[in-house]
Amino acid sequence: MKLNKTIIVLAISAVFLSACSDTDETDAGLTDGSLNANSGINDASTTGLNKGYGMNDSAMNGNGDYASTLGPEFNDPNNPLSKRTIYFMLDSSEVMPDFVTVISAHSQYLIANPSQHITLEGNADERGSREYNIALGELRAKSVASMMKARGVSEGQLNVVSYGEEKPAVLGNNEAAWEKNRRVEVAYQPR
Amino acid sequence: MSFFNKVLFLVAFSLSVTNSHAALTIEISEGISSALPIAVAPFASAGAPVNISAIVNADLERCGYFKMMAEPAMPSKPNTAAAVNFNEWQAASQNYLVIGQLADSGGGQYNVQFQLFDVYKSGQLLGYRMNSSAADLRKTAHHISDLIFEKLTGKKGVFSGRIAYITTTNLGSKKQSQQLQIADADGFNPQTIASSVEPLMSPSWSPDGKKMAYVSFERKSAAVYVQTLATGERVRVAEFPGINGAPAWSPDGTRLALTLSKDGSPDIFILNLSTRSLTKLTKSFAIDTEPSWSPDGNSLVFTSDRGGKPQIYIVPSQGGDEKRLTFSGSYNARASFSPDGKNLVMVHGNGNDYRIAIMDMSNKSINVLTSGHSDESPSFAPNGSMILYASQKGGTGFLSAVSIDGKIQQKLVFNSGEVREPSWGP
């Protein structure tokens, strides 16, 4: 479907002849070219643009809270294995002392269960630019990964991904929400 | 070998032609005091399905340069030059008058003509007649707006352009999903080109407007895709371990700058799209990300925290000295060049506020243009006059546009869901 557009400079009555001939030429040339280009783009993109991608298949669904099925220790609030989120200060990837026990507990579990894999999902709060936050989330996840490796976890058990600010745990534009979003989630993968 | 794995997408359903509902409503929140008074008299419509004069009126109104005359205040509604009485438009204090009419040429085709008059000189400035299919009438209206805008301001109009952005539905719930959409510059004709329950990010237009590069987490980790808009064909161009992000086309369209963390810290790489060769451009141990090319292709700006906080740096595209450009403010990120290369626009953070700022490359002075708390993702209009960006209020993300002098502000209100990461197409 070629939407052919043509342009004709209106030949208007003598009253308006003050807009003299060279103006008409310029206008006609300019407009002709850009309109042809327009209709070309329109033909092509409209067809293609209606064919979007749907990627909502099962591979994209989360694995839920798989860790809670691993054993009672993962659900016991007094056991550090029940804690699977490590929080961070603003623009920092340094693990705070409070979370060392949690990281050590998961490390011990992984050493004892070498076929178990985890993904460390780094996240950031919404402030600042999105791609920089992807980098910040990765630094946080890598900080946790290096602590686990230092404790003897095999590198092959650890996968790192950063979602930056794209997957907030809590919605909101205040510090209460932001501090819950600056985090690394320890996601146990189904064996 | 999954690198450059080609995925073909076939046409599965028929084309829907008249999908032209608005996804966005654009409100002008601030204009300039010297706005030019102009009247767009209602065109004789010949029963056409699209109200051309209303679209032209809305285009000219939201750009901020014009003060539009309301229809009820018009002394008359001429459709032909012969019916124009300049005295009455002078008496109504109008500088310019637009008239027009449509004729039904049969077969779903219309002949559209319009004329722009200088009211005080009692003369015609522009006059065109063009054929348009019914489906194309909106585009024709935007084209008329572009012609009028250029004639009266000397700058190229951007009403015929397109914008890309990402919307989120069911934000924060388990059903959250992202759509990468393309719409006309006035928010009409929104079309989803990619959709995923996992994050989609960083849409980047190819310089010819025919392709879109973006980041998708659809395979549970980041990958960069290049999608041809016309055919829907898609190529996965980068899926290395770690970050695959921030794609930016070189001005000649042959290369993509990317952020990859496959070697450890995130660095800027250049991917040659035809040879598939990958060149590492920056090698710091800090975060280097968000590359953007200068219009001449000779250099790139990028964000780095090598000095402790994120700041903007510049590097020759062939590699070489990496120089810091920003020294004002504790946070400067996501810079990109104006089309003439004279300015950089960026996210500028001070304390808890992240705003859009423009930097003059000649003297490095920074001018903050916006007043939000969380403004991000600035993108220049192709004519360099406006900057589109993402903003937030009350937890809702929306798009705004600001003129490069900060004097004209527009708010683009999205009808449902959150909208972010706008990118103005070429």
C-alpha cells in the first residue's frame, strides 16, 4: 500500500503574488522530498510496528520462593538462612556488618550442598539514572558473591544478575521505600 | 554460538490500520511570554474522519511558541482566501491566520489544502495542496504543523516525529510487565514493539529511524537486541556474562556503543554491527556506563564513578585520553549531545533532587532546566529545541518536555500505567 502524496504549491490569486516565485520553488522542493520520505517510513513501520514481541511465556515466570521448600531452617525466623535479603547504604556496595552472619550462613549451606545454585540479584533505589543503577546493583551482588567465595563457596554455584531500579521491592518515593530497594536478594535455584 | 543469533518474527496477524487512540495527553504547563498570536480557523472537513485543523491547533499550542485563538472568539471561519477579511483578524490582534479545506477525492483519498497568512501584511506566507489517504490524515496534519512552525520560527518542526518509551503495567505486583512502545510525537498511535514480564530498558533509535536497540531481561539476564521496526526482525547482539546495557548508535549507524561487565567492572565497548568485532574503549576499575556519541562520531561521553561519584567523562571514539567534563554537583549521569554538538544534557543530582541540566561544551557551565525530584532519561528533539525526559510525582512516572532555555514546559500525561525512558526518534 503505497500512500502516494503529492504536493502542489497553490497558485493563488494575484492578491497574494507578493510571495514571489523563488519562495514557491523552495517550498515545493522541500516539501516534496520530505513527504515522499514520510510516506515511505509510514508504509514500512506501520506494518512492522503492529508485529510486536510477546515474551510472556513460562520461561519468564519467577521461580517463586524456592528456598522456603528446602527445609525448616529456611523458614525459622531465628535462623539466618530465613533472611535472604542484604541491604545497602545509598550509592554503596559495601556489605554492612549486620549482614555478615546471613552471608556466612548461606555460604555454609552452599558448601554443604555443592549441587545447590543461587542467583545473587542486585538492586538499587529509583534515584539517579537507570543504567548507572544497573552497574551499582551488580557491584552489590558481586560484593556478596566475593564474600561467599572467600568463605569457600564454589564460583560455579553463584550466578550474579543486576536489575538496577527495575524491580523495586517496595513502591514509594521516600527513604523508607528506598532503603528496602537497595538490596541483594539471595535466590535459591531449583535443583 | 548464540551471539548474533537471528530471530525472525513472522507476520501472524493482519494489519490494523486505524489504531489511533491517544496513549498520552500532552498538557502545556508553561509557555513563553512572547508567544505569537495565531488563529487556525476550522478547515472545511468534507466528512473526513480526522479533524486536521484541531490537530494543527493542538500541535502549535503545545510547542509553547504560539498563543492560539479559541474558536468561539474568531470573527469568522473562512475556508478560502477570497473569504478572508484581514481587517477583522487585525482587530482581533492576531499576527497569523491558517485556513484550509479538504475535498473527498474518492477511494478513501482526500485532497487537503491549507494557507498561512500574515495578517498585518495581508499576504500569504505558505500555501500547499496535498493528497492523503484517510489513514494518513493525522500524519498530514502534523506535516502541516511542521511547515507552519518552520516558516514562523525558522526551526524545523518535530510534530511528524515519533517517540519511543517504556511503560509498566501492574507495577510492583507479580503481574508486572513492560512494553516498549513507539508513538507519534503527540502520543497518538501507540504501538507495542516488545513486551516482557522481565525488565526492558534503554531504547535507542538507529540514526535512520528504522531500527531500535534495547536491553531485555527476558532470558533472566541482560541482553542487547536490535529490532528492525518495519519487519519486526530481531537480532540479539550482546549477551555476555554480567551487564549488557546502555546501547547507543554511532551517528553513521554502523556501530553500537555498549556497557559490558564481562571482564569485571562495567566498561564501554564498541560493537561493529557488520563485522561483529568488539573493541574495549574504557578500561577503568570503576563503573563506566551510559555512552553517547558526539554528532561527528569522533568522541563519546559516558558516566564514570572513578572519582568516587558519578560524573561525565569524554573519550575519543578511537580510544585515548579520558577527560572529566563535569565538576559541579555531586551526581552527573546519562549525558548526551545536542544535535549541533554544542551542548550536553544530563541528569544532575544535588542532595535528594535529580534534575535535567544542560552543559555548554564551550565553557562547561551547567544550567538546571527542571524542578522535579526524580527527573531522568533526557533526550533531545531532532531539531535541538526541546528535551524530552521522564519525571515522577506521587509515585506515577510520566514524560515531560522542556525547551533548552527552560522557558517552555510540557507535561505528557499517560493514561494508564507508568511511562519512562523516552527517546525522541530521528
